[in-house]
Amino acid sequence: MDFNIIIILAAFCGGVLGTAIGALPAFIFCGVAGFVGISVIAAGGSDVFLNELAFGPLFGPHIVFAAGVASAGLAGNKKKLIDTGMDILTPLVKTKNLHVYITGGMFGILAYMANMLFIRLNLTVDTIAMSVFVSNVAARYAFGTAGVFGEFFSGRKTDKEKYHFLNTKLLAFNMFWSFTISLLICYIIDVTGISILFGFCLSAFLLIFLQMGFEFPVTHHITLVAAYGYVATGSIFIGGLAGVLAHVVGEVVNNTMNSYGDTYIDPPGATIFICSALIFTLL
């Protein structure tokens, strides 16, 4: 991928798509596209669909998902066309608002250019996850009323129970299930030699149940970070521990950056960004 007018236009279109169908539905679609790309490679085909489409300027999470997040911030907080700027479930086609759509397209371009910059700087990090985080933060400052941490450090909340970095009551349970799912994904990769993106795409696709209203775990940060840990060390056990780290980091990010804001900052995206930097640098 490179900077040219066709790819910039594709990124704009991807951002508009993420706006129209909503951030979470767009991310689910990214998981489906990723499965298609992985299947093509497994059948002996090219990696073009996976790299250039599923994780490229059309369907990449930094494009469609992050653009949907930004558009929701505008539609909810500035335009008052939806109930809240935190809404990542609602397809914004309902707004019928040109400004909302153009904002999504521009954030698609922003995220694409940010990702390309990070790649060219040779940053030892998952650049797509970093681009998601940067886009979310930009949307928070553009369309929100607070900074990165929202109201977390403001002292204005009356419910002191909400001031926590981790839910210590469920910590053992959460570490157990995140370690278990991480081992499972690492084992699948080890036995089959399938793409390390398999777990991420599976987790993304399964969020269709969350979109349908069921209480369903969000695991794509856990499965991808576990895969990164496994690839870096060759150890399924280390991959499992990496998945546990991802869960802990994700909960901290959610409780500090996301829970008290008025636009969405994606905890899994921030987690993959942080954990990939640690793994790529230290392992």
C-alpha cells in the first residue's frame, strides 16, 4: 500500500461505509473479510485480499470501525441525531446527515495516513491498533467534552465504587478464562500453521452476538496478543500469559479512558497497541 489518490479515495469510502453501517457492525464485517482472506491463503492463493482489503483501506478496523466511532461522536454529541456519542451499535444511515458521512470518510483517510506513517517510521508496534487508538483520541478531542480520561480523574463522580482500575472481585475468574482462550488460539495456530490473525477474526465475527443484544465477551485483543506472544517465543504457555496481560490492560483502559467519556475509545484497540509494543520490543 502507498499514498495515491485511488487508495485515499478507498479509505474515504471505507470510512463512509463504517459510518453507514455503524462501528461495531463494520468491525464484525472486518472479521468476516479476514476469514475470507485467511481461507484464500490456506487454499494456496494470494495474501492480497487479507492485507489489502480485510486489513487495508476498505475494511480495516482502523478505517471502518474507527470512522464509525468518530461519526457517532459527532452524531451524538454535536448533532444530537442519536442518543449518545458512545453508541457504536447503531448504523448511522438513520441520520441521513451529509456532515456525519463526510466526517466518517475524513477519519478513514486520517487513520490510513496515520497507519502508513507508523509503518514508514518502522515502529515496533501493531500499527493498525495504534491507528485505531489515535483516531479514537482525535475523535474524543474533536467531538467530546473531556480529554483522554474523561471524568475519571475529575473527582466529580459520587459513586466511589466506579473509581477502580481493575475489578478485583472477578480478577481470578477473568484471568482464568482469558488464559484458557489464549491457550486454545495458540494451540490452533501451532497445530495448523494458520495465520496469527485467525483468533482476531474469529473474535471479531463472534461479536455479532453482542450486536444482537446478548451479553457476550469481547476477546479480539486477547486472542491477537496471545498469538503475538506465541509467535515471539514459540511457547503456547507464554502466549497464554500474553492473553492474560491483554485482559488486564484492556480492563484498565476501559475503566480509565472509556467508561467516563462521551465518545468511544476502544479498549481492545488500545490494548493491542500497548501489548504489541511490549511484546515486539521485549521478546
